[in-house]
Amino acid sequence: MAYKHTLLWPVLSFLVFCLIGLGARQAIGTVYGAAEARDLLEALSRAGLYLGSAIATASATTLALMLTLIGMIRRIETDFDRKTYKQVTRIAVLSTATLMISFLVLLAFTLPIGEFENLPKGWYNYLYTALFALTVGMVALASASVTIVFMTIRSIVSHITPGDDV
């Protein structure tokens, strides 16, 4: 696998999930009033709390496993090139970004949004759009992380496996 293609699949994965999120947002349509936006926010927050905590757990686990992977790579009697270590660094960066966004999403979804009164007109619509975008971004980053983890594992396995079977 050529070095120049190492970012292609994670970027494509990220973009596909962003496009799916954009399509979902377009399917939902325009939010016409505060009551409708409040209902949409409550529905999004119920799903977002579970999704955010699952992605936070996955991202934190991935970061811990990257430490294990670095130790394993250093102990294997095969020399790895800088590309492998760059891939591990990219995984750590993506997982950290995903973890931080999931923390932000979890924090935002724990606010008692429906209890706020006398908010400016359109505020719920902006809040719903922002939280929806953060949720989509979190999922898209997680998909890019999974893709780059797969590619790194595949590269390491092909490097340490004798023959051309991988």
C-alpha cells in the first residue's frame, strides 16, 4: 500500500458519514417553531447520550490500545518504518479529537434545554443544528478512526507475516 493512499480511506469514511448526516438533516427539514425544536432536541439528546458515551468509551479504549501497540511494535524483532509510527500517531490524534467532541456532546446533552425560558427567537433551531452537527462530526471522526486502525493493523500484520498471503 503506497504511503500517499494512507489518508484516502479515512478521509473518504469521514466524508461519507458527514454526507449521511447532511442528508439526514435535510430529510428532517426546517424547524418551524420553538416547540418543534424542543421536541427534536429531546429526541436527539436521548440518542446522543447513548451514542456519545459509546463513542467516548471506544475512543478511550483505542488510545489505551495504541500504547499497547507501540510496546508490541518495539518488542517485535522486525524493523518498522516511520509510516507505521505516523499511522499510530494519526490514530491517537483522531481518537483524542473524537473523545473530546464526545465529551462536549455529552456535556451539551445533559443541559436541561427544555427548561430554559425567554430565549431569543430561533435559538432552539440554532442549538438543534449545532448539536446535530457535533453528533455527526463525532460519528464521522469515529469512522475515520476505525478505518485508520484497520489499515494500520493490516500494515503491521502484512509486515510481520512471512510470505505474501496478507
